[in-house]
Amino acid sequence: MKIFFSMGAYIHNRTWAILIARAILGLIFFMAGVWKVFTLGPVEHARRLFVEPYADTFLPAWSLWATGTVVPLVELVAGALLLLGLWTRPALLALGGVLVIVTFGHLLLEPLYQFHTHVIPRTALLLFLLTMPASDDRISLDYWLARKRRRKPRNDGAAA
């Protein structure tokens, strides 16, 4: 099914599905990042959720501090990028890395951790978005910028 959009472009259901999935995933990570960066603070996030819970594991303290302070910033920036549809693939890969780190951490403390409420829904949206062709993400800045680059006339200095 096609739905008419501005300037004669038709938007397919796949495009809408990508937009909705990207918006939901972007909001999940962006809002978590906003809270972790501006309310909790990256250092407190690291202390409370990385350093203290994992202090008795084999992980070095410096890696817990580093990861714990960076994750909120990655969530904030990559979530915002998804909402805008800008640099979508790199943002998805960064958030995939966050999900791998979260999975490792939870399993390290609790080998039978139940992922169905936290990790699995986010991973499903992320994998859906990664498997969709970028050319079908038509309601995004990535798509708009790519179209603008294709339309720009080349000036190679040759006389006509």
C-alpha cells in the first residue's frame, strides 16, 4: 500500500514501519540518555550501575568507570540521531554495542537473567532496522541528504 506524501512522493508501508521502529528505539535510548546524563549524571551512573555492582568481578575498576560514564552519552547521542534519521547505521551499531555490554553485564552477575523485558525488545527493533534497506528509510535526514547530494550539479571546472 502506498500513501501519498508531499511533492508527489509515495510512502510505502515499509517506510512507515522503519520510521515507527526508529522513533520508538530512538525515544527509548534518548530518554534513558537524558535521564542518565542530566538527572543522574554520567559519573553517578558509572558508580551506581557499573562500579559498585561489579566491584567483586574480574573486571578492572578503570574499565567499569570508563564504560559506565560513556554509555549514557552514547545512548543520548545515538538515540537523538535515530530520532532525526541522521547517521542511522552508525547510531544503530553504537546502540548494538551498548546492548552487548548490557547483556554481558547482566549475565556476569545473574547467569539466568530474564531479558524479555529489557534487552530483547530493543534488540528486535535494532535488528529490524539494521536489516531494512537504507533506501527505504525515506522519512529521515539521511535520505533527504542523499537525495540532495544526488541532485547537486557537479562543477568539474570544464568549460562548456
